[in-house]
Amino acid sequence: MLNNPTIDKLNTLRLIGMAKALKDQEQTEEIASLSFHERLGLMIDREMLERENRRLAIRLKRAKLRERACFEDIDYRHRRGLDKSMIMALSSCKWIRDHHSVLIEGATGAGKTYIACALAHKACLEGYTVIYARLPRLLDEIAVAKGDGRYGKLMKAFSKTDLIVLDDLGLMPLTAENRRDLLEIVEDRNGLRSTIVTSQLPVSKWHDAIGDPTLADAILDRLVHNAYKIILKGESMRKTRSKLTKPTDL
């Protein structure tokens, strides 16, 4: 029996995984030993896997992670105060289910963004929606959105996203409008969604970096409480890696 028309119909119905599975079964001699229900089960399993892979690809595309990072590649060899037990605990994503946040501080090059992206990547794998953004650029985008009518839609998208990564808090001074926008973001997420914030500044200095005492109190009250803190120490990872390939070695 020719299965080509059946495969075409499965593709038309967008049952791509089942179509691929049926095509593979045609090329497998041992498949004849399986019952109809066993073969059908294999096709359904393939379809479910195919759909999950497509959903994962969409989540990763929308997340726009700056680093292609994963938990397995996090470097614990360099002495930078990275608590492996905490990182492994965070890998369960329970903190996202509990709507907690993660605050990462450390000098430039310490690996803050990589760790944040590794956490975000794991969240995508677990089925959570993610948005990564450098905070200075995000605040600029929000200002533009106010002018072209996208502000409400943009803020609604932020509020519904399971995890948002705000990279580089304190890198640039915040305007009064920036502070209000940042407060709106964290207020919409408080107790409902999770947030990762990275900064070169210690958390103890975030209040001064935000500027306005009243708004700083409100923002940090929604971020700091019930948050996991990762404090990276030591010299830049970029500097450390550069020592491995000195010009004379090249």
C-alpha cells in the first residue's frame, strides 16, 4: 500500500510529526512486527515531540536572549563566589512557579548576563514565556511606544510574560519618566510573575542609582523581597580567558 497520499494529507492537516513518523516507518523493516496501535502510538508520540519543539523554538525566538547559555555550560572553576547549590536549585524553575525574582550583581565581565540567560533558557525549556532586555534600551523603547500608540500593548505583553530579564540596572542614570516606567513594570509583576535583574552595582546601592527616594523604595520593595541574590566576585571572565591566548602564543 502506498502511503504517499496519506503523508500528503497529514502534512495538509499540519500533523508534521505524524507524517515524518509514517515516512520513517515505511523505511524500517522491523516495523511490521508492531501492531497497529503500537505504530499509531509511535506516530502520536512523534507529533507531540514535534509540536513541543516548535513551541520551544517560538519561545526562544521571542525571548531574544543575548547569550546562547545553558546550565550545563556554567563555569564553576573560576573563583567568583558562584554558589553551585543555589544555581542547581534555581534550575528546577520552582522560583518561577512561586513568582520570585533573581538579583545578580557583579563587576563587568563577571558573567551576570550569561547566568541570567542560562536561567531564562531553562525557563523556556520548561514551557515558560521569556523576554530578555537591556534595561536602558527597554526604557528607550517604552518612550518611543508612548509616542506611536504601542505603549498599552507593550506593557500588557510585559505583564503577561512569565519571566523578564532586565539587564544592566544602574548602567545609566534614570530620568523621572524612566523611574515611573520601571515601577509600572515591576508593579504589574509583583507576586504574579518573575523577574531577573542584573547590575554592576551592589544591591545596597540600587536605591541611590534609581534616584528618587520614593520611587526607589517602591521599586525595590517589589524586587528585593522574596528574591534570590547571586553575588559574583573576582576579576572579569573575559580578562581571565584572554590570558589563555596571549599574543605570543598566537
